[in-house]
Amino acid sequence: MLKEFKEFIISGNVIEFAVAVIMAGAIGAVVKGFVSNIVMPVIGLFTGDVSLADQKMVLSEAVVDAAGKVTTPENAITYGAWIDTIINLLIIGLVMFIIVKAYNKTKKKEQEAAPEAPKGPTQEELLIEIRDALKK
């Protein structure tokens, strides 16, 4: 069982999958930084210098005691953060689409470049040659 597990782990598919997961995480972090630090401030500029990621609809205000300590935190729907996440998803989807498209393009070139092996005579042609040779 240990030998089978070792063969499974060392197989190319598992390693390729692990690399893909790590790359997806890295791409996700880069896109999140791009959206949070570049795209959202530009959107905020068009919405009147309001950070869209901070937008929320407060359902119930926070309860604060006399000492200024929050006893009950506010309950809010943070739709701005959700919009930020949707923009992240769209950009990650676009980046992954571009990567897969480029990958598929290289695969097509490899398939086109591979020459076909020369075809030999069919079984029927060989049998006809044998028959003709036997007649002589």
C-alpha cells in the first residue's frame, strides 16, 4: 500500500495539480492586491471619494457602555466588500482564461509540428503480395 501511495504521489498529475494550486493562490493574492490597491481607489474616485469596500448597510448599531467599551458589535451587511470580491473573481477568471488560452495555443502548435509516421501497407495489401509471390 505504501508503494502504491508513493507511485501516486510521484506521478506527474499530482505534481502538476500541486503546482497549479500554488500558482492559483499566488495569482489570487496578486489580483486581490491589484483590486484592493488600484481598482477600488479608482472606483472610489468616481463615487465621490468614498471607499466602496467600506460601504455597508447597518442593520443594528453597536451598543456602547458608559466607559466607551462596545458591549454588542454592530450588525451590518458589508455589500462593498462583496462587490470587491466579485471584482476579484472576474479578474481572476479573466487571468485564468488568458493563461489557459495561451496554453492551448502552444499545445496546438506542438500537435501540428509533430509529423505523422509514414503509413505502411495494409493487411490486405500484404496478403495480396504474399499470394502473388506464392503463385510465382
